[in-house]
Amino acid sequence: MRIIDLSFGKFPEISYFNPRFRPGSLKLKLVLDISSRGKTKKINFEKLYKKIHRLFPTLHKHKCCVSFLYGSLDSFAKKDLPIEEVGGVTDLAHLLEHMIIDLVSFISQMKTVSGITCGYKIPLNRFDLFVECKEKNVARFSCYFSLFLLKEFLSKKRLSKRHQRIIQLAKYIFDNTSLVFYPEKISSFFGWRKSYTKDRIKDLIKFKYFIKEELEPSDS
């Protein structure tokens, strides 16, 4: 899986396909390629969703396909999971869309976030994902970090507290933007070592929460 392009705009032409998009809302557009070879052919989506649900606990609250409600695997049957309905790599693109929505909503505290996944006829493994967003940096981070996490899940790697703390820090920085220049204050808030805090800030840079130039001191 790889990101081909990431852009922002209102994209009014896409509103027809999801009536939940708010009129005139800013959206990110993610162009994504997903290989249909190898591990993507052997995915157990029930297990994959269950693992992702542990890190994205509000996924079960997402509404999908007009009125469909995502279900917790503890209370819903496998047939009730819409990620099983299409098949193939389309399900991965759709699942990534919901992971991005979940992060955008959590970090920026948007009450409602809508999105849609659109597949290409040529090539069949390419998709356009549209997700509402207010802040470009949050949407950008949500794309890159969600894709990283999905690859980790597919590789059957065990997630650590570091991944949860990256999300916590992204939310905290969103609420306290200027504190990115004061890691000692962040360390005090979370009870982290200063070196650990700096490493997590580097993670935010790695996953495009900041463009490096945005962290350069201003001359004005």
C-alpha cells in the first residue's frame, strides 16, 4: 500500500455520492494504491477489524452505507461487518478510510466526519478516499499514521504503548499548539522523560503532523 497523492479542497463533485458531506466542507483527497498480491489475499477481516478496534475503540460508532452501523465484534455477527461485503483490496481501502475518520474526529474533536472510498476502473487497485477535515495537518497525520498502523496490523506486529501515545500527543498538541516548542511542559503533563517526549514529537514529524519548516523559528 502506498500514497500516490494527498490534496485538500471542497471537491463538490463528490458530494453526490455521500449525502452526509456538509455543504462546502473542506475535504482531504487521498489517492491510494494497494497491491493485490501476497498478504492482502489471505486477510481474515474479522480478526483484522478486532485488532484495529482495540486502538480505535470508537469504530463501532461509525455509520456506513447510508444507515449501516459498524458493530463491535463482541456483540455483532461477522456478517454484520460491512468491510466483508465488497471483497478484495477494496475492503482495505474502505477500512483505511474509517481509520482516518476516527483519528480526524478524535484529534480535532469534530462531532461528525464523513467520508467515501471510490475505486478506479483502471487500475483496479487504485482508490480515491475523501474525508472531511478542518485542519490539514490533522488530516495529513491521520492518513500517514493510519496507513502505517494498517501495515503493522497486516504484518501481524504487536502494537505498543508508543502507538497510543503518538495519538495522545497529537491530540494534546492540537489543543496546545505552542507547547511543541516546550517539550519539558509536555513531559510534565504526561509524566514522560524529556528524551521520550522529543522522540514522540519526532514521530509526529515523521507522520506529517508537522512539515519540518513549520517548526523552524520565525524571523518576525
